[in-house]
Amino acid sequence: SNSAKRPMVIVLDDSDKAQYMYADIKTLIDERDVYFFPCSHRRRQRTDETLTVQRTEVLTALLGDKTIRQEDKDNKISPIIVTTPEALAESVPNPQVLEKNKISLSVGEEIPISMLTEMLLNLDFKRVDFVYEPGQFAVRGGIVDVYSFAHDIPVRIDFFGDEIDSIREFELETQLSQNKVDSVDIVGAQSEEKDSTTILTYLPQETLWISN
């Protein structure tokens, strides 16, 4: 089968090497999603939010890859993930928990803002005036800003009545919209569930493994 249909995991023995490799691959490869899957803590075991967002982003991408219908899979290009043995060994929420903690939205979809607000509050998102960190959302008229744990850039969802008119990423510093996207997965903070697993659960059997 075409190798672009298989997720590829590149394992390097330390975080610095992995980050260099990730940066290199990202500049070389255009048509395939490339992710860095880090450990969730920096020195002294303190969990770091940015790292948690990066980890959740990878799991959400793999979860999406798993749930796609077979006929769509044929056109789907699977991601490349750069990581370290330490990160692979760390626990992550199991797929059922992540699925339950996820809201998927697409342009053209109908969902009242009040319902979306309720769903976000149920996922423990905090309502604020302006979003500036993961786990927050803001509502102004027909616009909902959300900073999800599955994406390192917040999104602005523009409604026309109950219909999602556009979804754009936006710049935190300027609060100005940037790229349009067709759909977005909004994921809440992942609590350390007892029934956790590792990223291996998310990777299909045909995954291509490369290590140095």
C-alpha cells in the first residue's frame, strides 16, 4: 500500500534531536501533516500546557484517522509524527475518553450558539471576554472564539443565525483572523483518567516506525 496512507512515527533518542528533525521535515514536506509529540512535562516533572496541547493535537489527528470511512481513507494522507521513547511511554487518555471530550464543528453545520456554549461549559471551558489560553471561549454577538486543547492556535467561529458561516484561526496578540478552515475539533482539558493508555493504542498496525 502507498506509504503516505500509513502513519509514520520517527523516534529520536532525545527531545532536542526530535525537535530539529521535526523542523526539518516540516520545511521539506508540504502535502502531509507533520506533528511533534513531546513529553507533557519540562524539568522537575511540571506539566506544561503548551506540551499538553501538542500531545492532544496528535491524538485528535490519529483519532480522526481511525474513524474515517474506508472509502475516504483511500484519499487520506496519514500524518508523520516525530517523538522520543520517553514521550511514547507517557500515559494519554484512552480513545473513548478523548472522543467523549471532543466537539467537531464544520462550516455549514447548524448549531445554536446557546447549545455550543452549553457543550463548551460541559467540557470545562471557561467563558472569558477575550481568549488567551487553552480551555477558554468568548461569545460576542454571532461570533464564538475558542481555544481548544487540540490546536495550538485559537479559532473564531462566525455564525449566520444558527449556521456556522466560517471558521478561522486567529492571532492571539492582535486578535485578528487568519486562515480559513473547513472544520475544527474542539477538545477540552484531559484529566488524568484511571483508564489511561499510551499513544500506541491510537496507532494502527500498519504504522511505519523509524528510529535512529
